[in-house]
Amino acid sequence: MQAATRYGPKPWPKPCPKPQRGVSLSGLIMVLAILGVLAVFAMKVFPTFIEYRAIKDAIAACKATHGTVREMQQTFYKNADINRIDAISGKDLVFTKDEEGETEISFAYQKKIALAGNVSLLIDYSGTTAKNGVVATATDAPPAK
């Protein structure tokens, strides 16, 4: 039996309140700020990636013409006009021949994206139609005829 005190029996210990669940206002603001920064970053990078994909599609269309280097460049210029390609021109494409005598087209360029103030992002894009995936440089190409 419980010993009586001056004011009566000792009360049972009070149960702990349930821990609070959810996100605090400061946590929500922090998460929204991070999502905002990531969204701005994505909105600046995504158009350059779309342009890169358009260039890859354009060189695939150029190769499909099976024409001369000049005809392939003209095809690239037409695709560049339609797809708003400003990063490179037909003169920047590198034309090489593989072991089977098939013309391969390569390109490489850098895109600088201003993020905020003096902070920028530099992305190296390159692509080729070669089956081995090796991007040829201008020094690998034979001299123009």
C-alpha cells in the first residue's frame, strides 16, 4: 500500500505529451528556398541541353543525306535555322572518314551560363555520329579540299 503524505497519496507520473509532428515554418521556408534555387538552375541549364539535343539530331540528319561535305553543311544550316541553334555553325563541324569510308560528323563546344552575379557554369558539350563514340577534333580531320 502506498504511504500517505501530508497532502494525500503520491500521484502517478504524468504521461509525456505526444511528440509534435510536421514541418516548422522555418523548415518549410528553407525547403522552398532550396527548391527555388534548383528550379532557377534547371531553367537556365535546360535550354542549353535542348539545343545540344537539336545539334545531335541535326548532324544525324546531315549524315543521312550521304552527300558531300558542303551539302551536309547546308543541311546543318537549314536544321540550325529551324531549331534555333546558335551555339555552333556548319563551319564548326568536323568531318572525318571511318575505316569503311563512311563520313562521320563530330562537334564540340562550350556553353557558359551566368547563374548569379559573378558565378557562372561552364558546360562542355560534344557529340559524334561515329559508332565508336569518339569525338574527332579539328586536328584529326583531313584538310579541306
